[in-house]
Amino acid sequence: MNRLRAEGLSLGYDDTTVITGLDVAVLDQRITAIVGANACGKSTLLRGLARLLKPRQGAVHLDGKALASMSTLDVAKVLGLLPQTPIAPDGITVADLVGRGRYPHQGWFRRWTDRDHEAVTRALAATDTADLIDRPLHGLSGGQRQRVWVAMALAQDTDLLLLDEPTTYLDINHQVELLRLLRKLNAESGKTIVAVLHDLNLAGRFCDHIIAMDGGAIVAEGPPSEVITAELVEKVFGLSCVIVTDPVAGTPIVVPA
Amino acid sequence: MTLSTVANAVSVTRRRRTTRVVVVTGGLTSVVAVLFVVTMMVGSFRLSAGEVIGSLLGTIDDPSLDFVVLGLRLPTAATALTVGLALGVSGTIFQHLLRNPLASPDFVGISSGAGLAAVSGIVLLKVTGLAVAGFALGGATVAALLMYVLAWRDGVSGYRFILIGIGVAAFFDGLIGFVLSRAQLYEARQAMHWLTGSVGQASGTELRLLLGGLVVLLPLAVLLQRQLRLLELGDDTARSLGVSAELARAALLGTAVIILALAVAAAGPILFVALVAGPIANRLLGPATGSVLAAALVGAALLLTADLVAVHLLPTALPTGVVTGAVGAPYLLCLLATTNRQGTGG
């Protein structure tokens, strides 16, 4: 059973169509990476899966219901998305921002409940950002800031979490740290995670499933060791390379030829 | 850190914030109440606070006192209070929605639109009272729609909206000059007086309309604050968190435009209160808290003070708009200087 899947999905902006007739089923309780060259439609697909883009044709289904027919609020209780470059008002504190992630679970008049408190606490603890709660977001380092945004998405407490290039702007250490965090979340709570990633080596190392896209279509899909091949990298990225095996984890590593 | 330490830290932070909100909001309410009473105490002859409050609550039965307090001074004081509340709410909604401290309705052409429509009504069609309010509302709505169409493409990118707004405002101001140049002397004087902005000029009808509008729209604005706080994180984030972005934005803009138009209709375009109320409230409550209620109270306190200064402290009584302008202009310069340095204006 796949809770999130798309059938015959076509997506686009204004007068350009980016994705045509795409079928995809997101594996439950697994980490999926969407990879591909720039402008191949990765982010567009993610936005379509999160209901931020209306399908031109076809449909996205969440728990068997058409996403387009569900209310924004009902979707937000089950599925969260962290945009590529989220914006925050000047001076906002970490506690304030993470607290705003509770929105879909609060009513017009309902005050802060114990459940909100618990969710925010768990989100801060999981992302190791608890000691930052009184700090303004803009004063933090790039790595800390990204962890805080993930904390906000976690406070939303959804079963499915989509992340658009969460490792961009981070140094290698922070990239690994963030992906370890996603692994931990997946292992502890069985969260289904889909992330657009640029680094094939990290995607292969930390994700269960890889979706490779080219020209708005899925060209390969499966476990990293099957998908990341010299032919695929040549085809998708136009890079001739040799694939070696990661001495630590045994996952594929792309080495430019 | 263990989970319980984190839980504790979250509690402490939240409690501290709640305390601050309660203290600041309570403090602002008292300041506004005191200013409201003081406004009615001073004048050609002085009254004590007891007399003013007694007359307001009906506990002192003295027809001559009632005449001065309820007949002469209450309308002005009530106008200053309600217009101040309205400008504060409207300004802070615009600023947060457009994510720019410069985006107050006076700067993005909404006030000018209301002014142009009202002046055209006064000069060309010789309308008065309620009809002026209707024209102002129409003008503000048209200006807001114009801004939306011209500047809103996939959300708002800070400076483009402000620049287009300044252009639209200049265009409207030019048209106001043109309309005035076609006017007869009497209507021109009427319109000029209206344009300077003064809390003393509101008629009973306009005041009641504004009061009625606030009773409905202020609570609505406070309720919509939850959506506003997510919209300022960007449309994608807001939608992923469950806000219907277009609907919430339309509701917030509509509320802000109507409140502003009613205020402009009552007192004319009073500058800078809408610009500074929100940032002052944020300074008091902590950055980015964006409380609509606190901004409204700051607006009321500012306008009541400006009116006291304009009418009683200066050697000759001036329209309120002159005083708010004189105080607001340095703030604007300061804001421009610092936002440019931080690079956060757009």
C-alpha cells in the first residue's frame, strides 16, 4: 500500500509544461531521494505531490483520496513540506518559528495545548536545537538554521515529510548531519520522507530508494545500488564516470572519469 | 539535553512570552485609557479626571458638564481613539503581509486612492458626510486592486511592490492636485481641510460608521492573525501548514483596506501612524511577534498624543496630520537608513 502516489500526473507553470503523464508511488516508511540534473522537474514533482501545484492532468492520491479534492488543512495534518528557500520575518525567534508549525492542529479559538507542547519539545530535541530557542533565526549559522526549519516541519507532526533540497548551502558535515537526522526520524517514528537531493553519493548512502528524473520523466527507480550506475549518470547528468563502492557503507560512489 | 529539560525550556520561553504579551497589552490599554480621559480634561477650561469619567459613566448629573464632555470633547477624543486603532491595525497587516516595514498603506497608494476619490466627491459632486466615506472606501479598494494587479506576481517581492506603490501614490496625488485646481473656492477649502487630516473634523455619522466597522473588523483581524503569521513565512510554507493562502490573504487585505478607508473617511489621510504603530508594537513585544491588537493600541496612543500636542501644546492649534507628519518623517529616514544597511528592506 502506498499512501502517496501520482497517476498520469502533468504539472507546469503558466504556459510551460514541465512534467507529462508521470506515474509514481512513494514507498511508505522509507526515505526516497529524487535526483536529476538542474531543471529536470524534481522540485516541480515535489510541489505537485504536496498540493502546491495543481495537476494539469492526472491526479495525486493521498490515502486513496484525490489530493486536489482535500482541504489544505486536512492535507497539512498528514503531509508536510519544507520549501527550498523558506523565508522568515526579521528577528523571529526559534521558539516562535517552531511553534508556528503547530498550525494545522490548532483551531480558531483553541489555545496552546499539551499536545502542542509535546510536539514542539520532541521536534526541538530531535533536531538538537533546544538550546537555540530564544535566539533569533537570522543570527544562526546555515546548519543551525536548516535544523530549525526541519524542527518546524517536525512540529507539524505529519506521517509524510517532503523536503526540497534540504542540504543546499550546507557544508559536508552539516549535510551528513541533516541526513543522519532524517534517518533517525525514519527509524524512530516510521516517517515517510521524500527529499530532493543533489549529491548522488549522499543520496545513495542515506536513502532507501532513488528516483532519477530527466526531462520531466522518471528514467530509473529503485534501491541505490541498482539505480546509480555509470550508464544512468551518463544519461541523466551527461557525466562519464566510474562507480566504486563506499568502503564504509558499501553503497555506490560516483567518481568522475 | 534530555526530553524533560527541553520541555522545561519550552515552557519557560512560552511563559515568558505570554507574560510579556499580557503586560504590554495591559500597559498599552491603560496608556490609551489615560490619554483618552486627559484629552477630554484639557481645553478652554480644565476639568478633573473625576468629572470627565463621571460624565462619561453618567454618575454625575450636570447638564453643563455633560455638554462640554459629551457634546464637545467626546467626539474628537473618540475619533482620535478609533482612527488610531484603525490605522494601527491596517498598517501592521500590510507590513506583515508584504513582509516590508515600508509597506504601510500611506506609502503604497491606498491612502492616496481613498483621498483622490473623497476629494473628487467633495469637489465635483459636492457630497458630504456618509457619501464621502463611501467614496473613500471605493477609492481605497480600487487602489488596492490596482496594486494587486500591477505588483502581485507569485507573491510580492519587497521593493517592487513599494516602488510601484510610490508611483501609484504620486499619480493619485497628482490627480488630487488637478481636481483641486478645478474646484470652486468653497469646495477647495473643504477638500484642503479634509486632506490635511484632522481628528476634529469627523461628523457623527462617520464616527459611528468607523466605530461599527471596528467592532466587527478588529476581532476579525485578531482572529486572522494566525493566518497572517504563516503567510509571512511565504506562500509555500503557509500552504504546507494548511493555510489557504489566496483566501487568507484576500480576507486580510480586505479587512485592512476597509478599516483604513473608514479611518481616512473620518479624519482624512493622517500620515505615519500606520507606518510606525506596528514596528513600535514589535519593539515592545519582541521582534516578529506581530500582534494586531498591540499595534492597534499603539496607533491609538500615538494619535491621541498627536492630537493633544496639535491642539493644546502648540501655540496655535494645528491639524493632527501635521504633527504626525513632523514626528513620522524622521522615523522614516531612520528606517530607510537602517533597512538599507541591513539589506532587509526587500
